[in-house]
Amino acid sequence: MAVTTSSRHERAGRKRVLPGFGLSLGITLAWLGVIVLIPLAGLFVKAGGLGLQGLWEIWTQPRVLSALKLSFGTAFAAAAFNAVMGTLVAWVFVRYRFPGKRIFDAMIDLPFALPTAVAGIALTALYGPSGWIGQWLEKAGIKVAYTSLGIVVALVFVGLPFVVRVVQPVLAEVERELEEAAATLGASRWHTVSRVVLPALWPAVLAGFGLAFARGVGEYGSVIFIAGNLPGLTEIAPLLITFRLDEYDYASATAIALAMLLLSLAVLLVINTLQARLSRRGG
């Protein structure tokens, strides 16, 4: 009897480890439903009224396909670039000391605070044919503004902080003793980085890549000024949705939004799967 009573007290104690768990879980799920699930459900219901054939007809329109390809292609390219350069920037901030480090570190977060429209105007002024940088690139035969390259530049600007801020704390926690041990055993610098440091960083790099990609796919304000917005060439999917809404073509706008949602979910699912596998391997 004493053992049974003790077991009951232990189980009761375990239940009270997280007080208010049921209430907090209920609030979390309710808030998630109101903010995320209900709007997404409304999108599916609205698009479902078109039927599969209606959706397919809209999705296969050349202008829609071009806009989707441009949005996802440039977002992927910018996120991949940021994954490399953001990791390098995080490495410099964590491993080195230099004058003005705090100022440069704070500047990384400027794309978070700066209105995207202001960023787009500034980038267009810099990389336009008569801009400070664009005029020299034009002489070299490189056109940035009003091309897909300009879209990538804008997405790199808005996506860099995501990679840096995700990789930076993970890199700071990597044990320096392991690197020193590898160097003591005769490992080269590149061998140490590739075999000791990078395996611990890959999940964070992928997480930063996913965040930058997700931001880039839906980015609007910083892109429309530098893109040129030519249908079939430099017209992004969010802008095409805006055009459809201005034309009161809510069905087409909803169908394009659904396509973006499904494609984004597929890409993020792949990224999360790779991240989970790398985390298990690293653990």
C-alpha cells in the first residue's frame, strides 16, 4: 500500500511539473487557429470553388507560370547566396575582434527595421543605369536594375539577417577545444572546418536558408521598384496577385496564392526533413 501511495504521489508530481499546461496549450492552439489555420482554410475553401480543372487552367497560364518560376527561382538563388555569405559573416562576428564590430553587427538587423519600399527605392537608385554602382556595371555589360538579377540583389538584402542571426549563436557554442584538438592531431584548417565545425552548423544554416527563402518568395516592397515588372520577364507572383485583385479577379488571385502556398510548403518540408536528419546525425 505504501508503494502504491508513493507511486501515486510521484505521478501527481510529474503532472504538476508544468502547471497550467492544459490551459496554455489550449490558448496556443486557439491563437494559432485564428492567426494561421483559419485564414489558410479560407484560402483553400475559396480556391476549392474553382475545381481542379479551373485551378489547373489558371496555374498553367504562361504569365502565371513565369511569375511563379521567377519568384521561387530568385528566392532560392538569394537564399543560397545568403546561406554562404551569411555563414561567413557570422563566422567573422563570432571569431574575430575588430574596430567597429558592434556597429557592423547592429547594421545586420537594418533590413528588419527598414521599410521594404524604402529599401527598394534605395537599391534602384544605386543599381539603376545612372546609379552610383549601376553606371559602372553598365559599362562592364552588367545590368542589374529591371532584371531578374536586380530581384536577387533585393532578396539578398532582405534575407541576409535571417541566416546571420540563426547561425551566429550556434557558431558561438561550438567547442573551440575540438578545433584545437584537431589542429594538434595535424588536421589542416580546411579539414578542421569541414569535419568539425560545419557538421554542427549545417542544421542552423539550413534553418537560415529556409527563413530567407520563405521571406524571399513573398517579398513585395523591395522588389517591385528594382524589378521593372514586365509580364513574363520580371513580374513576380505577389505583384501578379495584386494585379488580379485590382481587376476584381479574386478567383485567379486566390488560385495563384494557393499555388505559392503549396510550393512553399513542399520546399520547406524538404528543408525541415534535411535539417532533422542532419541534427540526428550531428547528435
